[in-house]
Amino acid sequence: MVEAIEHALPKKLFFQDESRFGLMTQTGRIWTKKGQRPEIPYRLTREYLALFSSVCPETGEISSLISPHMNTHAMNAHLNILSEEHPSTCNVVVVDGAGWHRSKDLEIPDNVRLIRLPPYSPQLNPIEQVWLYFKSHFIRGAYFDNLDEVQNRMIEGACYLHQNPQLVMSITRRTYLDSIFN
């Protein structure tokens, strides 16, 4: 499918998705002394920020955008960032079926091409594992007083992933992708 895309620039494959991060506490398992119950402050407030990211499993490169909304405007901004960060390649971006990925107002830069995943197939998108890693290492168990604290944690996590491409590669590499990269 990637080979069928015609473009003068060499192609680089990215997988894109977005996830919400907010004031609602993400719980999970933690270590504690035997016989003691851990106390974790919990919040049910439903205020969120969105993290749009595209990841290249071959190189571990990742492009990200934090937005207050999940919509076509934010997706346009994210695609522009990806295009500007990788100007010398045709960036083939695999997206899911979100409405803003199909919008008539979506503005796709010249060096970006979109491929849509089949419906109901998130298991084919390796960036889903990035979200699991991100939430378990930067969000789970954290109590945030406001969205600024959430944003700071999101920036911390995104910077960590940007600085560790080998980690990103290990999280996102899948055997079915080997035929694309070889």
C-alpha cells in the first residue's frame, strides 16, 4: 500500500493517533507494604487536554502536539508540525477513522499522505502501545490540581519519548511492519 503512493521524495511511514489526558485520576496497581492499603487521592473532574502524536516505528521519531480540543483544526496543526519536522520525506501517515481524520476541512500538506486503518482495528496501530507506556509512566496515580499541571506532565512525557527513539522503536515495532521496512 505504501509502495502505491507516488511522490518524488523518499517515503517515511508514521502511525498517528490522539489521546486525552486530564484531571480524572488514572488508577492502577502499585507496590505497598503487606497488610497496608495504599491511599491515592482521586478526582472525577472531566477536563482534558489532547495529545496528538505520530510515530515512525522504523526510526523511533515522534511528532506531537498538545491541544485543548480533538478536532479538525488540531489535526491540521499536527500534520503541519509533522510536515515541517520532516520536510525531506513524503510522510505516509496511517490514521484511524476519527471524524477529524476524514473531515472535508482537513488540510493535508504536500509532503504528507494519509492511509486509513480498517474500522475497529486499533490493534494495527502501534501508537496505541505508546499511549499505554505514556499513561503508566507519566499519568497513572498522579493527582493534578489543574490542567496546567496536566500539560506540564504531558510535556515531560512527550520530551522523554522524543529523546529516547530506541525506547519508542522497542514499543512500536511489530513483525508485520518488517515487510514494509525491509
